[in-house]
Amino acid sequence: MQESVGRGPSDLLTQEACGHDTLDGLRATIDRAPIGLAQFDLHGRFLYLNDRLCEILGCDRAGVVDRTFQELTFPDDLPRCLELTAKLAANDIPEYQLHKRFVRPNNAVVWARITVSAVRRADGSVQFFIAAAEDISEQVAAEQARRTAEERARTALDASKIGTFRFDVRRNARDWSDGLDRVFGGAESVTLEQFFEVMHPDDRRHVMTAYTKSVTEGVDLEEEFRVFWPDGSMHWLHDRGRTLLGTDGKPHQIIGAITDITNHKRMEQVITERDAQFRTLADTIPQLAWIANNDGARVWFNERWFAYTGESIASSRDFGWMRVHEGDEGAAVLARQQAAFRLGAIWEETVHVRGKNGEYRSFLSRAMPVRDAHGTITQWFGTNTDVTDAWAARVEAERATKARDEIMAVLAHDLRNPMQAIFGAAAMLTVTVEEEKRRRQVAIIQRATQGMERLVTDLLDMARIDSGAFSIETKPVDVAALIRQVIDLCESQAAARNVALRAEFSDAPPGIEADPGRLFQLLSNLLGNALKFSPPNTAVVVRAAASSRGVEVSVADSGIGIPAENLPRIFDRFWQGGGQSRAGVGLGLAICKGIVDAHGGRIWATSEVGRGTTFIFEIPRLPGSIAPRRG
């Protein structure tokens, strides 16, 4: 009994998956399928089986409906079937395949290759099992025959499907034969003419040529050809003869044997068709597929391997495949493969494979053993699945999780400090009598409360931006006046840092339709950031001018600058400037971008480490905007 466990369970549409008409049509199609198909429940009772399975089991549906899968199974094969079915029910394996025997009502035994998979409910429990069965009695018989000693096989063949003959060349007649009538189905074939008459027309010419050479040149012959029996059936024959020379040195007899090889040819055709199906399937799957010997030498690759790597079969086979791995990875992969292959264990690991464009991508490589009828591993079938994007997503998820943890720590810190200040100041109020001290404690509470309010406001704004609920209320805005208001607000902060703060307008910037409160918030954030990172005795300059779309405003400082590799991330939420000292939770620039996006504008930055940073945003001129002022 052969078995294997693998991926890709069989699929049958259920009542829930399609309508009654579709299901009826599907059942009709399944009934005509060339393989046996069945549904059965956890107890082995049949829920459905098609006509082909009835033929394999040697009975009609009525003879099966009251019997279970177990009752029809040959007793010696039943324990393993139950074991694999239990594993399948427990979801330990995705499906299983094995060769087993069924007992027909007449006690005849038929071999079948069955593939069993489970259809599960939403909670993962088994709804029913699906089995596909192929009658492999002929294959099993052929395999058993091949395992029999060569002499016994030859003796059995001689007794049934081999005919021997002696043909007299001079008389053009057969002198004697033994069993020749069996391989010709009783057709008369005494003379060469009769022999060629029953032959398939497409084979007649090359066989006649071979016989002509034998009778004229004395060479031996060996040919395969087709003949038609009197009942109209076609059979393949193998003719092998030795030409004997007479005393005159000329051919006078051909002695040989003709073997019926019809079953062999049919098997070859089945193998060829299945090989073609396998190759088609292997070329269709999205993975890079390959077959290796036990030593790791690869003997076959699917088309996707060649399409991705740009290699040829000549450069890839044997151990040439190692060249597409990064650095010394190929040798290390081979060593680990060989270790797993020696143990007969499934091999799996992530490797890096070079594409024809020179780029290395991450692939999950997996190999499973292919066993013969005796359970001996003959080859390994492997696949490489591209997991580069999944790997990157995992790294990004880990980075996001780490960032979230860091931000939660920052939030806890930034909320705890003002709360402690509030608690301390409130406690002092209860024991402070002097009015001046009481005013100072109240001021501390107010500042701490304002800081907490700003943090909560930023968090709420970010939540609205993320959810798409962030909105603006537009009205005419005098951009120059708004810039001066923000500068007036930030003057004390700039003076405390000994930083100059000024506005420069090459021309009166145009008025626009915008949300003045949100623009004030945007400019305040940008100016606040510029002041935080500006050294003493420098200046922060705000400029505004008309653009092709509306108005463009920039805030430039002479601070420490932002490394080029960090510029793409500056508007990410919670970004805090890498190695720079922490200032806030990193929501300010993300909110700035949200405000600009809400106005249909754009925002960007230029920077040079050690020389400063300039943030620029553009707000488009909407219909009905105010015309630019002059003078």
C-alpha cells in the first residue's frame, strides 16, 4: 500500500457554493468523469458517488448506499486508512493519497489510488470528506510482475503473449509457429503478403524495408508495429528475428519471436500523458519548481525557473543551480539539503535567488521526497516561493509595532509630567497662604493643562485625518496678514532663544479661500519646529509668493538640518528625527500634511545637514479667491 501526504486537496462544489441547477449540472459532469469520485461523512457512510466509482467497486449505488467506506476496504489496508482519515479530520494533514484495495461483492479485489481531502465548516470542523479513486489494478499487476524474477516473467509471457516462428525465405512461407495465432488474434499470416495485409498502413513501409534487408542482406531485424485483429481491435507487436544463411551464403530462414506489447504501449501512453500533464501543471504554478537526486543534483526545472533566473538547463542542471544564490549561500544550501535528504526529512528554509535582472529576492524553498513502490526515496520535488513582499511586510509590521511601543512610552511620559505638575501645584495650594505664591501655583496648573490639551488636540486631529473625518471650513484669507499674526505669536519664543524671526514678501501674496484656523495651526507648527532646532544668533524666515496654482509659503531655518535618507519619512506620524533630541510625540508634521492635503495642496521639505531646513507648502487658489493685493 503506497501513500503520500501533500498539498492541493480535491475540490467539489457543495450546495452552499452554487445553485441547484449548477449543482445538478456539476453532478452530471462528475458522473461522467473518468475517475471515481465520492463524498462520505465522518463515519465512512457514502453521501454521494459517481458512476465510475461504482464500476471500480463492482456494484451499483444501491449496493453501496448501506455500506461504509471501511466495509469495502480490504482488511489489511483498513488500519492505515483510518489512521490517515483521523489525521485529516484533526487537520494534521491537508490531504492524503495512498494505494489500497477494495473488496467487490463477488470477493474480487481491485487496487485503487485514492486521494482524500476534507471540506470544513467555518469553525474548522469537518463537514464531509471527498475521495477521488483511480483503478490501478493493471499498474499494480504490472509492477508486481516486474518485481518477479526475470525468468518467471519471461515464462509467463511466453505462455500468453509471445509467438515464435521460422520463416522460409526461398518458399516465402512459414514453416512452423508456436502461439503466433494468439498475438495475431487468429488472423492468417502464413506468407509475407498475409503478414503485411493485417498491418497498420502507417507501419507497413518501415517493416517491409526491414524484412527486405533481412532477406537480401542477411541482417537481423527488430521492429515495432501495429496490427488489426479480425475483430477490428488494434494491437502493438514487437518483432525480433535472426536471419540464418544457407550453404550458399544467402539468407534462407528467419527465426524469431513476436511479442504482444499492447499493454506496454498503453502504459507508455498513460505515462506520457501524465508526464505532459505534470509538466503543464508545473509550468502553470507561480513557484519555481525543480527535481533533484538524493545528492542534491538537479535534473529538471519548470519554465518559471528559467524565466526568472535567465539560466538554461545546461547551466542549471546538476549543481549549476548554486550559481544563482547569493555569495556562499549556494554551498551552504546544498549542505543543508543533503543533510535533510539523508534523513528523508522534508527540507524547508528561506533562500535568496538572483533574477535575470541581477536582483536577489527572498524565496521559501521546500523539498519533499518522491518514493517508489518499496518506499525508497528516488528523487526530491522542490519549489521556491517568492516571499520578498511578505518578508518586507513583516519587517514593516515589526517596525510599526516598535514605533507604537515607543510612542506609547512617549505619550505616557508627556502626559505624566504635566499631571505631576498639576498634582504638586494643587497640593501646594492647599497649604499656601500668600497670594503671590498661590498665583504661581495656579499658573503652573494652567501651563500644564494647556500642554495636555495641545497633546490631546493633536491626537484627535491625527485620528480625524486617519479616519477621513478631518474637515475644513473655507473663507477668504489674507495670507500676509495671517503670517504676521503667527510671527507675533512666536516672537517671545524666538527672543528667548535669541533667534531672529521675520517675513519676506517679494510681492503681496494672493488671497485665497482656505480655513484660517487650520492655516494658523499649520504655520505655528512649522515655525515652532524651526525655532526648536535653530541655534542662537540665527534667523527663521517666512516667505510667501504667488505660484502657478495659488500661493506658496516657505519656512526656512539655519538649524542642524535633516539627513537625506530621513526626508521621505518626515511627514510620517510619530517621526521624531532619528538621533535628534526628542521634542513632542512626532505628530506635528503629520498634522501639517493632513491640513495641506485637506486643502488640495502639497507640502515638502529641502534640507542640508548643518545648514538648515526649509519647509514649503502650496495652497491652490480655489474659485472665488481674493485677488492679490498691491502696494
